[in-house]
Amino acid sequence: MQSRPWYQLSPEEALKVLGVDAGRGLATIEARRRLEEKGPNQLQARPGVPPYRLFLSQFQDLMVLVLLAATAVSAFLGEVADAITIVAIVIINAILGFIQEYRAERSLEALKEMAAPEARVRRDGEIRRVPAREIVPGDILLLESGDRVAADALVLTGSNLQADEAALTGESTPVPKAPGALAGEVALGDRRNMVHQGTVITGGRGVAVVVATGMATEFGKIAGLLQEVEAEETPLQKRLAALGRWLVLACLVICIAVVVAGTLRGEDLYGMFLAGVSLAVAAIPEGLPAIVTVCLALGVQKMVQRQAIIRKLPAVETLGCATVICSDKTGTLTRNQMTVRRVWVGGRSLQVSGTGYNPRGEYQEKGRRAAVTGDLKMLLTIAAQCNNAQLQKAGLTIGGWLRGGGGKRDKGEKKGGGIFGKLFDGRDGGEWTISGDPTEGALLVAAAKGGLWRERLEREEPRLAEIPFDSDRKRMSVICRVGKGLRAYVKGAPDVIFDLCDTILLDGQVVPLDAARRREIQEENEAMAGRALRVLAVAYRDLEPGTDLQAAAVEKNLVLVGLIGMIDPPRTEAAAAIQVCRQAGIKVVMITGDHQVTARAVARELGMPAAEGEVLNGQQLEAMDDADLARMAPGVNVYARVAPHHKLRLVRALKASGHIVAMTGDGVNDAPAIKEADIGIAMGQSGTDVTREAAAMILADDNFATIVAAIEEGRGIYDNIRKFIRYLLSCNIGEVMTMFVAVISGLPLPLLPIQILWMNLVTDGLPAMALGIDNKEPGLMKRPPHPPGESVFARGLGKAMAFLGLQIGLATLGVFILGLYLGDGDLITARTLAFTTLVMAQLFAVFECRSEHLSPFAVGYFSNPYLVMAVAASLAMQLLVLYLPPLQVVFKTVPLNLFHWGVILLAAGWRTLLGGVNYYLVAQVRRLVWER
């Protein structure tokens, strides 16, 4: 029985535990037995919710139940058309919710698809290709460049074996793999003797023995984490649920109060019941869920224009209240393109401009351009020649162009002419890419910035032999013909190269590498490492004729040329976006699989100061319990060397401390945390299918700055939702006030149920939808996020709604009473007056609801043309109801004269009239003060 972790075992111990001979592999019969015992090498999903149950669950929401009750009321009152309309709204919402949940369930299916379809194994002493699902513990895997690893395995032998584990660990560079037991607890990203399912072999070849399959692999553990994550309601869903509960309670109280008051007064019980039902209809904003859905859908369209793709509608509003963004470093905050930033050569330290794989840049010393000659030219020659990567653009490799006959330098090439000039100035389009190891790609780009292209150098100095890099030697050498002689170019880890050098190139002269010079170079190496640069040393040696071209004979008595420092640079736009987040009260947290020094340096460049106590690593996280982590998490900016389950714990800790958490990422390792977060954000270009399916939002341009744009849109959308909730409920309060006071006062019903439904579903609906696409207020990103747990009525919204609704109700009731008095009890005319007054008061009120801080005159009555058109359309429909005979019969109305309209406009628009006078007087006072 295996007691220690596999990475702590030597190859011999692992083979013994697994009962397999590496030379012959498993017998076919034994492999079948183990397959039956362990199960297929695939990810197991817990039974999913059947589609029909997913669909039915959409009708369990309390607000939906309220709408269904409104449907029953409308049907009871004989308003079949209104009942059909409400049912249509409910079904549309249910379909949208079903689609969202069904797509979310695909995240595990996408994870399954990342498994390798086939693998090469050794069985019965023969090499065979078998389906990946039939791989079992003990199988001997044969690995080479380009293979996707089929299962977790311990490396038995390796030659320059490297694996890209970015999708699993977040580490941005390929990881060397070699056999040999590791001591103690070792983080996932440091297990150099293991290869993992779903990762890709980027170089070399090797043999490994499978130690875990299916759900026991690191991939499987992530799949398990995804299954553990339970869906939570978004803040908007919680607020709407609370609103639904409030409305249900209000409806019951109103109905009971009216029925009781009326019967105690001696009114007919059936008549009072109808009055109570009418009040319930008035209290329920039937169009609210439809308007919320439309508002969110329009917000989705706006975000698409800003490169943010929303997969789950409620996530639009959730963005607006995000308080923390947890961002993966590699590819999100950084470019995921290794770039040479600094070189030390000839006793000088030079900076290198430019970022990514675009070879546009220059070498600078103390702010001035440095000529690429002498020692620097030798350093760049070694960087280009001791290299197997390829630099290409728009599908055209430089080598391919040269082989096509363009070997001679084009005229004016240095000035931007010729093929290289076209590549530089982008006239041929396309992006620069690297084929091969990212570190070697960075060296190629650095050489190209100095005008040295490997393909051209190889024509001048043909390569004769290569001594490849491996994790034991930590260096690579190539032997080239230079003139009539041979020269070895060597690059590798500084400590290794230093020991092989006894001289150094300074100002074109080879001089002894004495103790003082060694100390100076070592200090420069440490300074570069302190800036989180990955440092390589380069050297050369002119070989004597007849030298054996083997490592032992070539790699000695080298001439040290210099040091090259590189890093995966931060995105320039990410730093600006982080500053905007600070102004908006949003904390940005970097989570990475890289080392602490690298994480701290990148954080510093991004404007995220990370002192010693503000950086935690995976081992420290492992030592904390959940309570300690929840207490510390709000004060930490950077987490380094973390494993996938650490990211999930961090998101949970931040949520436990009251934050609304957005989590970004691109790799499989990010998927559980993305699914757990309040708003999961995946990369559209570099992200895996797993991550995209688990996310609520996808960045089409992989740009962190796009998140800030999406948050701004989300805040604007939340403001608009508050606007139309204020508008709808103020109007409904006015309707309830009108009906309630009339009933308890012994007056006839001022409104008929069909008139109430007309206002709620049509007259209110169009302006409310126009509010949903209203313009964003200035300074939106300079105010803090609204508290996650705040009520929909918070920040005075409830009082404002009650006050506005009370005024609308009293004005309508006053006009109704006046209509009864002037018309000698003509109930139809009085009701028509009350009906129209209520409509007009709502149309005036919609402009007041555009801002919680500014008057309609300050905002501008015509700044939202959609609202103007919506109000005009609502007014036109109301006029049709008043003056079109067939509709007069349906809605029980009569035509109104000019006197009637004068009364209506004065009662409905007195607040607007006073507001306009006040705005004008204040503006005049300000003008006079300014002139003086």
C-alpha cells in the first residue's frame, strides 16, 4: 500500500509498489484487471439535474409565484389578454434561466474533453497506442514533444523533457522534468519528477510510470472541486427575491384591510373582495421581471461592444457591486510572452525596450540608445544561435522568407524598408508569435531588436552540432563554423556557466575572470534576480581543430560574455485599470503559481505594493484554517505559489468576510474558483473551454482593463435597475393609495382593474424600459461599490418611492373627487379623469426617477431620446384609449375637454413646474455671482 506521496519515491520504489517492469510494461491481462478494479481513466460526474427539472425549477422563485397569482387574478376578472401577457413573461424568463443553468452544467463536460484521446504505452514488451480511458496505474508511458499527458505519472527517464503546466499550475514557462525522489512536502508546481494529466510535453522525450488515473489525478481533483461548488444567488436575485416577499406581504395586508374595513362599514362582501383583488393587482408590478430581463440583455449588448461577453444575465448587475477582483497573473495581468528586459555585457548594464514577441525595441544605457556592436553584438549572436525557437508573423517565418531567395539585405532595411521593415511597421498585418520554448523565443526577439536574425546568422555561421539542454546540466551548447574555425556558443544557468568560465569578454578583449570580476558579476546576477528577472548567462569558446564535439571537451575554459534577464511583463493597460479600481473602491488581488519574488516584482510594476507581510504562499495557506484565512484575506494583495484548491479557499474566505468576489483566470486550475466566485471571469483567447464554461463572463480580448469597463457598465445597469424600480413602485404606490383611501372613505372605486393592468403593463412598461438604457451618471467609477447586502430600498430609495407615490395618489384622488363634484356624480367621467391623471403623473415622474441626486432639468429632459419616445408613445396610447370609440367601450372612458386637461396637467405636473422655476432661479443666482 502506498503511504508516501509518489513524488517522494525513486523510480525503483515506484515500480516495485506498482508491480511492473519498466522494460516490458504491464501484461494485457493485468491491464484489463486493473481497469476493472480502478475504472476507466476519465472524469466522473455526479448525476446531473434532468433538463425537465431544471426547467420546472424556474417557476419556484417567489417573484414568479407573485406573477402567477397576478395571472390568476386577471383571469378571474375576465382579462384573458392580460393573463396571457403575464404568462408569456413568466415563460420567457423561465426559458432564459433554463438556458443559463444548462450551459453552466457543461463545465465538467468541457473538462473531460481535455483528456488525451490516445497514449503510447509499453505492454507485453511492445509499444502500443491505446485509448486514454484504458490507461491504468502501472502503465509505462512513452512521452515526446507535442504529446498531451494521459494520466499522472512519475518520470523514470528523461532527455531534455519539459512540460507546459500553465493550465494546471499557472506557471508561465515550461517546467523541466527529470527522475529522482523529492524530499518533504513539495508544491504541485515544484514536482519536477511528475507529469500530470492534461498537460502538454513541449520538449524532449521521456518514459514515465502511471501512478493515478481518472478522478485520482490532479485534473480529477479539480473536477471534484467543480462538483463541490454550489450555485449561489447573485445580489440582484437576492434583492428581487426580497422585493417579491415584500410585495406578497403588502398584497395580503392590503386585501385583508380593505375587505375587513368594507364589511365593517356594511358594504357587500363580494364587492369588497373584488376591491381587494383590484388593489392586489395595483400593488403587483407585473412587468418588473420582464423589464429587468430586458435591461440586463441590453447591458449584455453594451458589454459585447467593450469586449466583455456575458454568459449569465444576473452577472451584469453583480459586476456593479464587486468589491474584490482576484486575478490570475499569467496571461491576465501579464502578457504571457517572456521578454528580455535587461542585459549585462562588457561591464555595462543595458535596458531593453519593447514588450512581448514584437521585435521592435532598442538597447539603452542611462536613457540613451546604445549601439549594437562589439560585446553586445556577441551576446546577441549567442542568444540567437544557441536557440531552437522560431519567430514568425502572420504565418510567415523569417527563415522561410530567407530560403525563398531574400538573403541579401534590402535597401533601406534599417530605415524600415524591405521585408523586415514591412514586418516591423505592420503593413503585412498579423501578430508576432513564437514557435518553440518561450525563453528561447524571448532571446530571439532580443537579438532581432539588435538587428541580428538567427536565420541570417546561420547562413553566415552554419550550425554543425548541438549539445541539448537538460535539467541536470542546466545549459545548452551549439557548435558553429565561424570563418575557417569552429566556435561553441553556450547559454545556461548563471551559477553553472560561471564555473565553466576562466575569462571574460570586455571591450572586445578577452581578459582573466578574477575574483573581483566574479564578485561584480555575481552581484549583478543577484540584482537581476531581485527584480524577478529570469537570468541566463552566455559564453563562447573558439575550438581547436580536431576537438571532440562532446560536452566534456567543449564546455570548459569558456569566455563569459554577459547576463540576460527576462520576465513575463505586465500589461501596460492593466496598471491603469488597477488604479481605476482603487478609485472605485475595488481591491485587486493577484493569485499566481509563480514564486514570491516574481509575484512581488510584477505587483510592484502594476502599482500593487506588496510588502513582506502582504504576500502569502501556498505553504502558508496550507498551514491556516479557514477562519484564520478569512481574517487575513482582506489585507493581502498577492498570493504566490498557490495550488488550485488554494484559489478556491481564497474566494470562499473573501466571500465569508462579506466581499462580492470576481475571479479571473484562463487555466483549468482556475475553473473551481471561477465557478465559486460571485462573478467568474474567463479569458476568451487563452482560456480553456473548462474555464469559459464555468465563468459568468468572458473577456474577448484577454485584457484586464476590459473588466473595469464591464464593472462600469454593471454599475450603470444597477443604477438603471434602481431607477425603474423606483419608478414602477412609486407608480404602484400611487395606484394603491388612490384605491385604498377611496375604499376606506366610502367613495366609489376610482379605477377599474382593466385600467390598472393597462397602466402596469403598457403605460408604465415603455418608460421603465427606456430607464433601463439610461445614460451613466458622471463619476460612476469614483464612488465605492454599494454594500453587497443592501436592500433594494437602501440609500433613501424607499422613502423617495413612498413620498412620490403618496403625492401621485393624493393628486389622483383629488381629481377624482373633483370630477364627481363637477360632474354631479358622473362616475365614468370622474374615473376617466382619475385614470388620465394617474397616467400623466407617472409620465412626469419618470423624468424625476432618472437620478437620485440631480433634478430632471440638470440631467436634461432630452438627453435620453429613448425615454422621450417612450413617453410620447405612452401618451399616444392613452389618447387612443380616451378618444377611440372601440377602446372607450373596453376601458370605460369618455373624451376629455380642455378644462379637464388643464386640471389634469396642473395636478399631475405641479412638481415639475415648481422644479423648473427653482432650477431657473438657482441658475440665475449662480450667473449673477459668477459675473460679479
